Amino acid sequence: MKKNTRYILITLIVAVILGGALTALLLTQPETEDESSSSSATSSSTDISLFSYEDEDVESITVKNADGEFKILTRTETTESASSEEEDSSSEAEEKTVFYLDGIDESLQSSSSVSTVANYGTSLSATSEIGSADELSLSEYGLDAPSVTVTTILKDGKENTYSVGNESPLSGYYILYNDKVYVASVSTSLYNTSLDFVTTTVLTITPPESDDSSTEASNEYTSFTFSGTNFPEEVKIVPQSTITSSFKLTAPYEVDVNATTLENITASLESLTASSVAAVKPTDEELEKYGLKEPKVRMSFTVNGNSYTLLAGNIEDSNQYVMLEGVDVVYVFGQDSVSSWADATLFTLRDSFVWLQLITDVNKLTVETPDKTDVFTLSRTENEESSTEDNIVYDYSVKGTDGQEITYQDIFTGYYQTIIGIQLLNETTETTVSGDPMLRVTYEFYEGGTPKVVEYYSIGNRRCLVKVDDQVVGVVSENLVQDVIDNTAIVLQNKSIEPEDEEE
């Protein structure tokens, strides 16, 4: 066999024995200036300790990266540690070094995140040594312009620095330390900004402990107030105890709350965590930029006896800027996670029905058009057979404009449902109307009090503007209003009507 042929075969056999993985590994290493440097790139099975300091010896750790720099400082915290031997127990003072970020209120920081990155300033081990810096082309390792520089200053004045370059195919990053290039594992948090260490938990609301184990604990909301550029007038919401809604608006007018909207709001508040932080101690210019100098929504609420105020600002790339009053941080949320309150308007907060009124409270219903006024007079008498001491049951009857008897159940109640069943189509910026209303409905009550007046004004395009107690509340379909007018004539003849769910 020829010498060259035999040499080639031996080479192939060696390659098979060593395996393709090692061959690929060697091929992917950056080229070095000579063979001695290349041979030093072979991975070592034993980590190489580059430096290690005790936490209490560290004065500061400064990290510089492409986005700027942040500095970590240390302080000593003394805690009491309880120790016991048999029946005798005592407390001993222990000192602990705490790492914290310079320039940001410590209460806002994620202490675990700060401690994690601080570990890369107190000690570092390499998995392999590449070679001396003066024998290598640093640009091939990204170390001619390093992406990260970490500088540790000890309390005795000693300074220690290393740089981080490109990611290595050996798993880790190329490190320049003491004029040598190594491969070491470092945390991606070295690439963070100081804002990345600010905790993103804004609110966590949990129910107070209950003395009654049989009752499931729940958060008790006692008030909501909405203002801001989304609200020409302040909106106030308080609890109520009715079968229609557990909350109601009391300002700018009285109406039930949209139950689904309020449920979404409270669910959002009870675990309010941002995706990131945009600014700490924002300047006036930053508040203007994020739309928080004049927020869209300012929502104040009280829950479990504690009061909070949230501010909602601009929306950018499906994110919304938010602040919690009293905390000098601008948070970034996905818009969908806060839209229930951060994009709220009077229209989204209130119930969609123009005015829901229990028929059992009404003793007189006046229905007026420009051409006619009709009156339905309702009466109730106690049903002694069905009533109890705690619950009075009534029998109801109704008479029409001319005193004619009208069947209460089905005929009148079906007609009444068409009146209270009218829903708002949308909000309106119109606040003035002219002429007579197309329809006016006035409710009077067994218990007395101020009558409730609902008016519908035709504004064209098959729409009616609605006023409740002289307050414009929105727009409805004119067809539904006309249905009520037409149904009035039918019911006065003691004839049944079929409620229609006609909407546009």
C-alpha cells in the first residue's frame, strides 16, 4: 500500500474514533494566530476560578453595557437570630450584606434580581481558557468592543474588571480578564438596564381573613371614582343591594353599573403586574410623553378599607402606561390587561339599559307623545294568605287612561318590558336638544319621592337622543321608541303585545 494512501486511511479512522462532535467543535472555534493558541482552546473538565470575594468586602459593582450602566452598592443589615438549647433560648445578632441598586428607591427593587447580578461581581469561574490576549485577535471574540464591562471595587480600594464579548459555541461567553481570554457562563441580567431591576408588581389585593370558616372570604369594594380626560364629569360608583345590580352610579346621574365591566375591573386590580418599567422618578417631560401629566383615566377606589388611585396614560404599540399614585414609577402594561378601567368611559361603566326600574315599585306610569298623554295607574294589595311576618306578598292591578281595567300579568308586564328594555347604542357628544320629545315616560312610586323622567328626542338617521332627569345619557334606535308608542294603544285595549328585540 502506498504511503500516502495509508496515511489518509489512518486519518479517517482517527476521525471516526474521536467522533463528529469533537471535529465540529474544533472547526467552530475562532482562528488564532498560531498553533499554541489554538491548542489552548481545548475545554477543561475543571472550572477555573478567576476571582472570588466575600460579600462584606465589596464596596460597589458597576456594570456597563450597550444601554448604559448601573451601579450596585452594599450595606450591612443586622438581624436577630434565635437559637435554643434545651429549654434555654436566646437571640443573637447576625450581620448580612445586602446588595441594592444605586439611584432607585430600595423598596421598589427586586432584591433577588439585584443579588443575582451582584454574584457576577463577587466571583467568576471559567469553563476553559482560550489564551493570552496579546496572542489573539480580540475582534474574533467580540472583545475589541465588549458588550459588557463589570467592575468591582472592594472596601480596601482594590479594583477588579472583566469584559464580556461574543457568545461561545462552547456554551457561555468569551471573557477578557487579566489579559487572558476565557469562556465563562454569565447572567443575561448583565445586559439589563437599572429599570429592569424595579419590581413590576403594582398591586396584590387579597381578602381579609374571616372568622367564619363557612363563608368564603372576598374583597369588599366600597367606592370607585373616575375622572380624567375620558370623563367630562366625575363618575362615582357605590355598592347597592338590589336584584338588578350590586353597584350603581351616583354621579353624574344615578343608574345601575355594567356588572360585567365592574367584574373585569376588580379582577384586573387584584393581581396587577406590569410587563416592564418605563421610568422611575419621571420628569414633567416624561409624564407628558407617557400621557400621565393629564391622564386619560384617574381611578380611585377603596377596598378592604384601603384606598388607591391608578392613572392611565397613552397607548403605544398595544402597551399602556400606568402609574399608582404615591409610587414614583411609570409602568408598562399590555393594553388588554388593563383596558377594563384604563380605557373606561361613562358609557362602558354604566348599564346599557336606559333606565331599569322594578315594576313592583311603580304606582303610576305616564306615557306622553306630542299628540297624546296616557296614564297607567297601578295598585297593590297585600295577599294575607301568602305573606309572612318577614315577607309581604302583593297582588297587583292596573287601570288605563280612562279607568279601564288592564290585565296586569302578561299584558301590562309585557308592555312594561318594551319600555325598560330599550338599550343605548353608543355615547354621544350632543348635549342639547330642540323641540318636544318624541316620547316622555314618567315613573312615580308607591314610596313617594321624586318621579323619574325619561325623554326620547328624534335626531334623524333613525336615532333618538335620550335624557334621564334632564341628563343626556346616549343614543337609542328610534324604531324601539316608536314600538313603545304603538304598543301603548294596543295595551289600552287590554290586548297582548309581543316584545320585539329589534336593534340596529
